Amino acid sequence: MSNKKDYTSAFAFLTTLFFMWGFITVLVDALVPRLKDVFELSYGQSIMVQFAFFGAFFCFAIPSSFLLEKIGYQRGIVTGLIVMGVACCLFYPAASYRQFWIFITAFFTLAAGITLLQVAANPYVTLLGDEKTASSRLNLSQAFNSFGTLLAPIAGALFLLSDSVMSSEGISKLSDSDKITYYAGEALTVQEPFLIIAGVLFTLAAIFGFTKLPSLLQKAPKDGYSKLLSNKRFLLGVLAIFMYVGAEVSIGSFLVNYFQELDVITTIKNSDFLSSLSSFLLIGKDISEVDANAILGSFVTLYWGGAMIGRFVGALLMRFISSGKLLMAFGILAIAMILISISSSGTTAMFAILAVGLFNSIMFPTIFSLALDGLDNLKAQASGLLVMGIVGGAFIPKLVGTIADAFGTDVDGNTTGTGLSIAFLVLLLCYGYIAYYGSSKRKV
């Protein structure tokens, strides 16, 4: 009885971690359009933020696995939280000096901490109970991750996208005193939310450091990695994680820019329903008082909100439907929504792409748990390799951004407004593979 109680308590504590890294990851998405404006970057250049962020998962996943073998899940979680807190503090000098490379360093460090949390927390949740219900349990945990991703766009719209960014030409026309005032205001916009997050992360690290959690780490064999790298079924799961994260991040990062291409801002302002919805998503703020990007950014909440709802629903559905079949169905439905979006216009295209979030919902935790199924004492090492697959969030958005730049301008360099619609065709391949992976696991 006490053992079960310990598992329930541990599960409850872990939900706070899933919430925090979901919130922070999506807040990074909100910074992409702002940094694009501040540093006057192209799509391909601005997505270097995501490249640095998700590239860190590739660099630190395996070292995180080795560290966990030495210090265990709990100390690994505490270390990850401290690293994330330090990274959030780096946004202070980055914003003060307006140096892009410091932002990139902060993102890379932040992702290193999240990598350690991912490697520790995901397999830990699968071990907190019967392996047959691991997918359902991980989906439930990830639902709280989605709650964080639901709130992050609101915070991003209110704090990071709520004012217009001046061009370098406009700044050059300001007096010296006005420039100082403008730069100080710009810095504060970024500094305040990340310093608050740093404080929360350090507090969580202290709480987890003094909380007694069950130690479930099994000693891994020395030839564990070679066994995993020769396991084709497991490697298919790593590729599925790569495809999923790449697709999800591509959509999340470019949603505001995609809405700009669709030119829906006038429709939103002229619609009583849509303007009221945007005001509601901005916690009652009058949309006439905020920048157009903040209005568009408020609708990103629906993308991540759909993921949260889908995970709660998915955790329930998996009690009756095999996780593999459900993964296949959601992959096909995501493809359908993308096709509807890129073949239509206006708010129809906007809401169709937002609906992809609902079908993204179960993908990461389901792929993760399916890939770990039956690996026993290899789970910690397997988790490291699976987290390496998150590097898809670096490469696929970069590919999408490059294609959008190539097709988004004419021969004279003028914007055509169709670049992202064409670039999103890449995502059909990602979700097609995920549907295939689900089909191959439909009996599990």
C-alpha cells in the first residue's frame, strides 16, 4: 500500500516538471517572431533560435543518460532544473546588450537542462506502474505539459509580442536619449518573464532536492547502446520522434508568420466573435490596445490547447483502443488538416492548421512509450537515444524556413505571401511516417 502511495506522490510531483518545460519550450516559439523583427532576420535566419534550442537535445541526450546512471533520476531532475534556471538568467544580459549570439547561448543552455529532464522524467513515468498502461500514464503526464504550452502563448502575446518592434531605419532617426529609452524598454520586455521563470525553476529544484522519491533506476548493461542501435524496431521509434518534434515545432514557430501570410488580421478585427475570442485569450485585454502580432499570437493558444485536450482524451481512449491504432488515426487526421489549410485561405486555413494541435496531442508520449516497450533495464539508455530524436525540432523547421524563403519572394525580392503554404508540404511526409509507425504498432 505504501509503495502505491509513493508512486502516486511521485507522479504528482512529476506533473509540475512536465508543465514547466512545456511552458518554456513554447515561450521560445513566441520569441522567434520578435527576434525576427528585432534583428531583421529572414525565416531561415530566425529559425536558428530553434536550431540552437533543439540541437542541444542531440548534443546532451547521451551525456544525460550517462549522468543518470551515476546520480539517479531524482538528482538528475534537480540538476536539470538548476541548469534551466541559470539559462533563464542569461536572457538578462542578452536583452540588455541586444546580442543575438547571447540569445543563442541562452537557448542552447536552456535546452541542455530540459534534455536532462526529458531523459529522466519520461522513462520514470513509464516505470511508475504497469507497463501495459505506460502509454496512457505518459499521455496523462504530457497533458500537464500541454497545459504549460496552452498558457505560454498567452504569456508570449502579452509580454513578448504586445508592442511593435522598430526597424533599424526607424531607430536611426531617434535621438540618443530616445534610443536609450527604446532599448531599455525592449530589454525589459524579455527580461521580466524569464527572470520570474528562473525564480520558479530554482524553487522547484529546492523542493525536488528535499522530496523523497522512489528510486527505480535499473543498472544498464555495458553493451546497452550497441543493442539498441541494432534494434530496428527501436530505431523506427527514434525516427518517429524526430519527425513528430520537427513537424510540431515547425507549425508552432511559424504560426504567427503564417497568419500574416493569410492576412487574417482585418477579418479578426471586423468579426465580433473572433475579436472577442482574441480578447478572451489575451485575458480580457482590448485588442485595439495591442500590436497585430499579439492578436495573431493569441490564437496560437488554440494550437497548444488542442494538444492538451487531446492528451486527456487520448489517455482515456487508450483504455479501449490500442495506442498504435490511435497514433495511426491521429497521424492521418493531421495530414487532412494540413491539406485543408494549404488549399484554402483566410480563417478557414487558420483554424485548419490550428486543429493539427489536437491530433499532435498523443504523438510524443505514445511514440516514446511504444519505443520503450519491452526494453526493461535498457530504458534509461533508450530514453537518451529517443531524446536525441528531438533534434528534429532543429532540422525540419530550418528546412521549412528555407523553403518558405525560397518560394515566398519573387524575382524582384518582393514578398508573395505563399512561402509557408508551400513549405508546409514537408510536414505531410512527417505525419505520413508517424501514421506508418502507428500502423506497425497497431497491436500494442
